[in-house]
Amino acid sequence: MNKAWATRLLPAAVLLAGGCAAWRLWGEIPVSTGPAAAAVPEASEERRKAALFHSDLGPDTVDVSSYPAARRRDYEVYARACSRCHTLARSINAPFVNRAWWEFYIARMRVRAGFHGETLTKKEIKAVLEFLQHDDQTRKLGRPEEFEAQQRELKRRFEAALDERMERLQKQPLPRL
Ligand code: HEC
């Protein structure tokens, strides 16, 4: 491996490994026994095939009708900024419930958005963070049993979607090496 590659890959690897470890340590809300899985609408076949995270299979809008006007405006910014590369479902159903976590992830997304030639302004980032923080308090920490049941159901469906994909792959002829 030449040096230029090493200098690019190493920070990426450290960030990725750190992110994964941290998700496990603090990212998820504590599991408690809740009611049976909440009624979550089934994701379309297209989304099931493309899902990379369990969160991709959940709802891709938030009902903000009861949120304060300022947070409803922030939601507009968030919905635009955070659905450019993946559906909004990925962050709506992510297990993060902490502003520091969102800051970390948005920094990551910013690097990616930068690669696409579109950077978020400081004002946009603040709006996104304000929305996510309020949404965490209301929908995730505010109704923990419902949110946890939904998380479990989405994880179960994600496993099933992966099995489906594996079966399809196994039916395909092996590529010639
Ligand atoms: C330029 C493209 C792009 C934009 C814009 C973008 N994302 Fe992402 N996002 C990605 C990619 C690629 C991944 C998967 C790889 C990864 O996690 O690094 C991802 C993954 C995620 C994840 C999964 C977490 C994980 O473990 O990696 C979350 C949560 C997320 N994005 C939230 C957001 C939020 C919130 C915004 C808006 C501020 C946003 N994204 C905007 C490209 C983008």
C-alpha cells in the first residue's frame, strides 16, 4: 500500500471503528421490556432491497403537527438536508437520542455532502440539530416503550430482509473467477 492511500484510509478506518464502538456503548437507548411491537407500516419492496440499516425500513416522515412552530421550521431544513443521499427514515429511526451524537454524525455526513459538492451551512446544521434534539425528547425519550418496540420490530424485519437477499444471491450462478 502506498503512503497516500495509508494517510487517506487510516483516518477513515479510525472514524468508522470509533463510530461503531461508540454506537454500541452509548448510542442505543437502554432496553426495557415494553409492549409488543408497535404497528409499523411495512416498507416497500424497493426499500427492503436497498436497506443498509434497520432504520431504513421505518417511517420516513415525522408528524410534527404538535411541535412548536420553530421546530416545525427546523424540520423543513432537516427533511431537505438529510434526504439527499438516503431516505429520511435512516435518521428518523436511528437509535441516537443525544445531541452530541447527532453532532458527530452530522460531521460525518458533512464530509460526505462535501464530496457531493453540497455543504450544509452553519445555520442549516443548527436547525437540523435543534429539530433532532426536540424530536429525541418527544418521540424517543418521551415515549421510550413505543420507540423501543419499534426498534426491535425494525431490527427483526431487517434480519428478514437480509435473509431474503441472501437467498436470492444463493440462487444466482457463481461468478467465474
Ligand atoms: C452526501 C450524502 C449524505 C447526506 C447529505 C447525508 N447522509 Fe447520512 N449517510 C450517508 C452515507 C453514505 C451513509 C452510510 C455510511 C456511513 O454510515 O458512513 C449514511 C448513514 C447515515 C446514518 C446511519 C448511521 C451509521 O451508523 O453510519 C445516519 C443516522 C445518517 N446518515 C444521518 C444523516 C443526517 C441526520 C443527515 C442530515 C444532516 C444525513 N445523514 C445526510 C450519506 C449522507
